Amino acid sequence: MTERCLYPQHDALPEQSPAKPARLRGMHAELSDESLMQRYQHGDVAAFGELYRRHSHGLYRFIAWQSPRADWVDEVAQDSWASLHKAAERYEVQASFRTYLYQIARNRLIDLLRQHQSLLASELGGAEDSPHAALERLGEASADTPETALAEKQRAAQLQAAIGTLPAEQREALVLQQFSGMSLEEIAVLTGAAQETVKSRLRYAMQKLRAALTYEGEQA
Amino acid sequence: MSQPGDDDRDFAAFLAGDDELSAMLQQLPQPAPSAALDQAILAQAAAAVAGKAANDNAAVQAANDEQAGGVQPYRRSRWAAPLGVAASLLLTVGVAWHWMGGKPEAPVILAQEPVAEAQAPVPAAAPAAPAAADALKESATGGNAAAPQPVRKQQEAARQAPQLARAPAPKTGPESSGGHDVARKVQQAEADKHDKTEVAAAAVEPPVQLAAPVAPAAEQQAVGELKARRDAAPAPVLADRAAAGANSIHTEPAKAAAAPPAEARLRALSTTAKPAARQASAAEVPTAEEWLKQIDALLHDNQPQKAREEWQRFKQHYPDYPVDEAQRKRLDALPQ
């Protein structure tokens, strides 16, 4: 059995900026998120680059899975990093930096959902612009051969559909734990729920996804 | 069939990513930020840091400019108002000092007062005066006003005696005129008094040495007290001079009754601490009534020359005493 990274988003970290000196990059890579944030507070742009390298993909996945509209994802991601800079002077090392960063993005999403609640309700029937539709298209493009492509497409579509049917709180816990690599404790801090509650949400999500896959398999 | 223990193990494996479902989830295609978005966010952060650094540099530059004198106008404007107030106060004090310092109220004049000061009534200050006068007195004497009070009282009484003799009755209320009018009247009254008393002292007898037991410092305090009293409230000597014929001596009990507590305290202190010289000079000069009786006795003894001399002395000491008109004509008609 091959050993897999518990935090899959770390497997796909973007390459370092070519303009960044290797010596400085190595020094920053050894620092914690909180130390990097403190350096960024004092104007160290390289520290911000290291933070972005570590968390940009995980944050983007979280936003993409939680956003009801695909055209919001880039905007929310950019706003979140911009808000991080604005709040840098007030940043204090209390919780983990990742929780702090995701909290910014989560609040931004909640604001957008409140602002566009009526519009989203009218678009509920059409899933053309949903991020899940975009994920489906992304899955289609990644297929290698026609046979495997068909099989993977079906399984991805089933899984994505099952995730889409989860209640928002369970889907959020699932995305944060499976796609962003957060621990139960971090999810509890971010969502403001008890750790046991987070655990229950994840257990229900797992059971519903298994049931959906089993049902789809039996139907096939 | 799955057991509860199996569920826990499955859930733990799901959380750890060791089961089939988690593997399927990891294989799902995941969205990723585009390179353009990456560049935009990184450029935004770099610009923000640069802007902050520019602001910091501007703040540092401003601080340096301030240290180098570049922000002097602000400092000047900040100190302009207090400096203006201080300069105004200084000018006012200087003018007031100059104005008050040039008046003929030196202690030397006090030494030339007539001996009648022993009978001079103590002027009753205006009702509103004592508090302010006491306060000024305290400040003028440095809080040690108890010791020199009797001396000051004597000098003040001696200086005001002739004026009070001319005043019909002391006014108990404050004068309606301003402080400058009050001071001007005081100066006028003192000038008149000074002229008369100088003539009397030169012609009749040497001046009473009232100032002899008074130390110079005490005299200065007395003068300061008088100035403060003038500024604080009008004195009864400012009464209308047109009514100068009235007998002010008979009004002394009323004035004493109307005197405020501080004035009464001063009066008590002065009576208990009178200098010996003052007591002696008071013993030399009889009262007006007694003096007139003595003159009548001389006339009865057929000593008109001596009676005339006494009459002249009497007029010097009691110029405003209401002598009976017939008696006055008779005494004035005495041969040389």
C-alpha cells in the first residue's frame, strides 16, 4: 500500500517564484506560518510569497467548493489575500495562520451569499455556472484514454453530485478536512463549532457519500 | 453486516485518508488558481508593502524635517497664544506698577501727619471690600500679615484722618464709579490733605514721629495694603466734598458698627498695640471741646493774646470742626 500525504493540497504546491533567491527561499521555508506573517507585517514581501505558496491552492479549493458561482472564486480568493494584507498590522498570533486566512475567505463568501441570496435562489435550477459544473468539465479534460475517461468521469460525476447534495455544514467540513487538509481542531475553530460536532458532520458526510456511491454502483 | 466498531475504524481510516472513499476524493480534479491570479495577488501584496514603506519613509522624513526645523510654523503657532497672553499681562502689570508707584503716598508723608490721628476714626470699608482686601493683603505680605497689622492700621488711620473729618458720613455701599475714578479721588484727597498737613506741621509743631517705630519693610507692606484696598473697594473718603461741613467725628460709632469683621479685627489690633509715641502725641492735644473750653477760660482770664494763639492752633488741628459761628467770629476778632 502506497503511503499518501494526509494533506493532499501540499502535494500540489506551486513552484517557487523564479525571481526569489534560493537562499532566502530556503530560510523562509523553515519558518512557521505565524513567523512568516510577522515578517510580512514588517514589510517582508518574500515572507508573503512563502505563505502564498503554502496556502493558495488549499484556500482556492475551499472557496471553489463552497462558492455557489464559479465567477466568484477568483474574486473571493483575491479579496481574501488583499484583506490579509489590510489586516496584517492587527494580526496577533492567537490561532493558527491558516485558520485566520480561511476565516477571511469564509466571511467574504458569507457576505456574498447574503448580498445575492435572491439571485441565487432564482438560479437554483440552472447549474451551468456552478463550480461543480466547472469541476465536471475539469474532470473531462483530465481523462487519458476513452475507457478510463468514461469510468473516471462517471465516478467523479457521482462523487461530485453526492458532495453537492450534502448539507452545507457537512460539505464544508468535508472540503476542509479532505481537500484543504485541516485537522478537526482547526475546523472547529474556523466554523465556531465544537470538535465533536465537526466529527459528527464528517461522519454523516462519509456515510452519505458511501451510500450514494453504492446506490450508483448498484444502478449501474 | 457492519458493527459499530467497524464504523469507528472506517471513520478513522476515512479521516486518515486510508479508505477507498477518501482515495476517490483525493483523485477528484481540484480547481487551482490561474497563473494570472497568482501574479495579480503577489503584485498586489508587493505594491501594498511598497506603499506602506513609502508611507513610513514619509513619516520618517516628516519627523526629520520637524527636528531640522521644517515644521517651525506649527510650533510658532502653538506658542503664539500663550506668549501673547504673557506679554499682555506683563505690559498690564508694568503700566499698573508705574501708575501706582508715582503717587504721593510715600511713608515719609505719613510721618508728617497731624497729631490728631489719635482721634481719627477708622474708615469703614465697603461691604464687598474686606475679602478682596484681605486676599490682596495676604499676597502682598507673603501670608504673614498678622504682625505688621497694627502699624499699618495706625498709618492708614493717620493718613485718612483729615479726609474723614471732611466727609459727612461714610458710604456703606460701593461707589458707582470705577476703580480708576476711585484712585483718582484718593489721590486728590491725599494731595489736599498733604498740603494742609505740611503747613500745619511747619507752622505749629514738629511732625509726629509715627514712622519711627515702623520698620521699612512694614511700611512697604502698609503701602501695599493701602494700594490693594484702593483697588478692591472705594474708601469712605471719597464722599462728596460738598458736604464737608458735617461732623465726621460724631459718625465714628456708626462707622465702627458698619465696619466688616476684618476691619473690626484690625481696629482691635491697632488699639491693643499702639506705639508709645502715638499715645504721647494724643495726650498733648486736647479734644476740640476741651480746647475750646480752654480758650474760653483764657478769655475769661483776660489773656486774649494767648487765647488767639490757642485759637490758631485749634484751627490748625481741627480745621473742619463745627465751631459755633458767633464764637468763631468772636475768636477771629481777637487782637493780634
